[in-house]
Amino acid sequence: MKAVALTRYLPIDDPQSLSDVELPTPSPAGHDLLVRVQAVSVNPVDTKVRSPKPQIEAQPKVLGYDAAGVVEAVGEAVTRFKPGDAVYYAGDITRPGSNAQFQLVDERIVGHKPASLDFAQAAALPLTTITAWELLFDRMSYALDGGGAGKSLLVIAGAGGVGSIAIQLAKLAGFTVIATASRQDTIDWCKALGADHVITHREPLGPQLKALGVDTLDAALNLADTDRYWSELGELLAPLGHVGLIVEPRGELRIGDPYKAKSIGIHWEMMFARPRFRTADMGEQGALLDRVADLIDAGVLRGTLTETLSPINAANLREAHRRLESGTTIGKLVVAGW
Ligand SMILES: NC(=O)c1ccc[n+]([C@@H]2O[C@H](COP(=O)([O-])OP(=O)(O)OC[C@H]3O[C@@H](n4cnc5c(N)ncnc54)[C@H](OP(=O)(O)O)[C@@H]3O)[C@@H](O)[C@H]2O)c1
């Protein structure tokens, strides 16, 4: 099968940072599906895993997490899917990735592709959607059905991949959503996704919130830079508020006052935790992707794809990584077709 892989960890401008290779097609066993991959999306985690370091892989390492495709064959323990089913999933960071014509993935973390989306649109969703959903509804424990009613929520990096679906899920839960964006294109995108207000993360947040009549926040999702907004959020969050984090801090975080004094809940989300540690409830990821597919097909949520490169090959994946590394993409970038 065709695949895009690395053996060395090089800057993305190096043509050998990602290469076209031929690899054996794997066979499914147990709970695994063998998926014929039709489209993949690129996330910051792809670029973080690929980031330059001296390590050398003995065998080509295939990256890629988000994918949409068609089930080709199933392991003997599979119950939720059959060959021919269209699926979408974010995969497992500990296994060979989706940048290949065929991939093995555990059925428990796979959802049925939304019928109303094509493969490229579907591939844009899983990783960011699992992240935003688990953060809001599992880690922070808000109810999807009205848990945000009467509450304010700040979404830092509203136009990013995670922010684009977090805004929509938060609106669905009833929050008043204030998103941050720093450019006209990203401001417009956040508003189109339903944000009630958009402020810029290039200026102090407090005065902008005050100008909107928001004195304190009930909750905040920091989807960009944990250290940079830490002390400001500590001041802005209301007593008994909640903060959600998804980005590794560069330094040490002081979790005492004002967070302790106000009894603010600090919630980490790592969307690969369930598959990586094979938690007993890992099937919740497949279930949430099925629920999201229903919400998409009902027109309650919209897709977040903004751009598609084609075909899936090393040149286009290098270009996709390069754009992601710029930190200025809007919504999701997908690479589709072979
Ligand atoms: N823990 C997990 O499970 C998990 C899951 C997914 C992602 N992540 C991490 O979360 C981060 C965001 O992921 P993503 O996919 O949403 O990224 P993304 O799509 O690359 O985000 C791009 C957006 O970030 C905004 N941005 C850039 N620098 C910013 C800053 N300093 N402050 C606020 N906003 C900024 C930009 O908005 P403007 O152009 O308007 O400035 C841009 O639209 C990444 O570090 C990623 O690795 C973690």
C-alpha cells in the first residue's frame, strides 16, 4: 500500500521530512477494523510528533490521526461495523497512523461517518470534536442539554480546529460564548460558528470583557497557550468556575491562589488518553462520534473544513504541516484522495 512516512525528524522544509513509501497492507484481528483511508486531516499533534530531534526510526513511521474511509475487513471480535461501512475516527497515537491507504483502528474509538458529509468534510472532525466534547461534557461535566444556560464561557483560539467545534458545542449547551480571534477572517469565522462575542487575544482580555458587560467568566477553555493566559484567567474566572486546558505548559503553573481561593476547577483533556491507556470506557469515543454524526446530519452542528489539498502524498502532507506550523489556519485543513 502507499503511505507517507518518516525515519528521521527533520524541519518541514526538508524534502525528507515526510516521504512517499510502499508498505505491506496490515490484516485486522480482534476489535480492529482495516479501513481504506479516503481523507485525513492534519492537527498540531502531527507536527509536534514530527518535530526535529536526533532520533532515527528503524522502520518507516506513519503519522496521521484524523481519518475518514471505508471498512475493508474486520477482526473476529468486531460487532459495530461491517465491510463497506463509511467511518471516521481520530485513531490512537501509539499505533501506525492514517497517512496510508489502509489503517488498523480499534472499532471502539470509531464512529459512523455523518451521511451528509463527504470523506474530506468528515475527516476534518474527529480529533478536535473528541477534544472539545470530552473537555466540556466529560472533564468539566457540563450537560450537553442546557448545562451552560445562564453561564458565560471564554474560548481562547476560537477559530482553530478545536475552537471551531468547541464554540458550536458550547452554544448547543446554552452558554453565552465569547471567543478570541485576532484577524478579521478569524473573527468572521467565529461569529459564523455562533460565538456571541469575539475579542482579540492580542490585547488584555479583562478590559474587553468589561466593555461587553462581562465582569467574570463562569468557564474558560484555553485552547492555545496554557502559560500565557494562566494568571489573567485566574483573575477573570468567577468563584467555583472552571478552566479547561489542552496544551502542555512550557513552565510550571502555580495552581494555588487565586485558583484555590476561588475553588476553581482545573480540567485537563488529552483526547488520546482513552485509546492510549485502553480505559474501560474507551468505547465512549465511538459513541460520541456517532452522536456527533447525528447532530451533523440533523443540521444542529456544521462541519469545520475550510481547505482540502489533494492527493494524499508526501508533498501535500509537507505543505499541510507547514501551514499548521504557521499557527494561522482557520478551521480544518484536510488532505484527500490517493
Ligand atoms: N490535549 C489534547 O487532547 C489536544 C487536542 C487537540 C489539540 N490540542 C492542542 O491544542 C492546540 C490548538 O489546537 P488546534 O487544532 O485548535 O490548533 P490550530 O487549528 O492550529 O489553531 C489555530 C488558531 O489558533 C489561534 N492562535 C494562534 N496563536 C494563538 C495564541 N497565542 N493565543 C490565542 N490563539 C492563538 C489562531 O487565531 P488567530 O489567527 O485569530 O490569531 C488560529 O486561528 C494545539 O497546541 C494542539 O496541539 C490538544
